Amino acid sequence: MSNAAAPRGAHLTRRLIQLYAGLALYGASSALLVRAGLGLEPWGVLHQGLAERSGLSIGVVSIIVGAAVLLLWIPLRQRPGLGTVSNVFAVGIAMDGTLALVPDVHGLAAQTAVMAAGVVVNGVATGLYIAARFGPGPRDGLMTGLHLRTGRSIRLVRTLIEVAVVATGFLLGGTLGAGTVVYALAIGPLAQFFLRFFAVGGEPAGENAEAAEEAAVVSAPDHGNTTVTAPAPEQAILPQ
């Protein structure tokens, strides 16, 4: 019995390390995009705009927005996991911590390098925390919840949410620029690669993760007497 318990414990430990390392790196990557000053990821544009208007730090705003989005899960009947709740707090704390340590960046060459680093680190972070399988982030869950309740495609729901988020953030003073475009183009391939790289399991990571990515939906019981389909975690890559 003890022999069987040890691998399970090691497996859980690895997943927990992946989860919190991923969330910390996600916050750090968002902070790097802020310092680069060339444009943020969609939700980062909103967070920065709200921070400009409220006087709060962008990390605190990220926590508040994450908690508010999580409340929207209630009518959507989404179920949070450890990763969901941790996401709300860990990303914002890591973002403010990184901003406190990393100075402003000046010069286009330096800004471009920091922006590129931020996008790549974000891809690593996304692969880490989603592959840990402790539940999606609050913004991921909003997207999948709306998909389930409206019957609209994930692609359409995500596009509508992110367009609304970017537009609102930009009007509030958030930074929209080349970094936003680079992020949008690069995050999908990066996240897919790192999901495979960090897949947790006893078999080859690439093969397992690829199979998981190909599974579009999994069945899950609803609270009523019907059955709904929910995307596998790999299908709900956020970004944040």
C-alpha cells in the first residue's frame, strides 16, 4: 500500500508545483508586458485601464476582476477548482511583485526583447498551470460556461469576450499595441507546445497531451436532469 501511495503523492506534488509555478510565471509575464510598454494581452489591457482610473495597482485590479468574474460562474453553474481560486490571487500578487522588482524599460530594442520574453514566459506559464489539471482560471470558466449555456462555439464566445475586454480597457487607458498583436498570434502555438511538454502522467508527455487536445469535449452531469458537454482543460486556453 505504501508503495502505491508514494507515486500518487509524488504525482500530486508535481501537479501542485506546476500549478503555482505556472500562476506565478503568468503574473510575471504580464508584468513584463507592462514594462515593455508595447501593448498587453487582452485582459491585461482591461486591468491596466481600470488601474489607471482607480489608482489601485494592476495586480490588485487583476484580483478584483478575477473575483468578479468568478461570481459570474454561479448563474452559469460552473464548478471552481483549486486552480481556479488560486488563479484569482496568485497571478495578481506575482504581477505586482514582479513590477516592484523590474524597472521601466527604455529604447525600442530593449522593449521588444522584454515583450518577447513576456509572451514566451506566458506560453510556458499557460502550459504549466493548465497541464496541472486543477481547474481553469476564472476567465476560462466564463468562456466555457457561456459556451455551454448559449450553445455558441468556443471560438465565437472567446472572440466576443476578448473584443469587449480590449475595447473597454483601451477606452479606460490600457495599452494596446504591437505586443497585443504578437501575443494574439503567438500564444496559441506556444501554449500548445508547452501543454505537451508539461503534461503530467506516467506515459510520454507529447503523446498523452496530443490525445487530450484532440478530445474536443468530455461528458459531465449537469445539476438538472440533462447532460452537458464541457471542453477539456486544453481546449480553454486563456490566457488570463
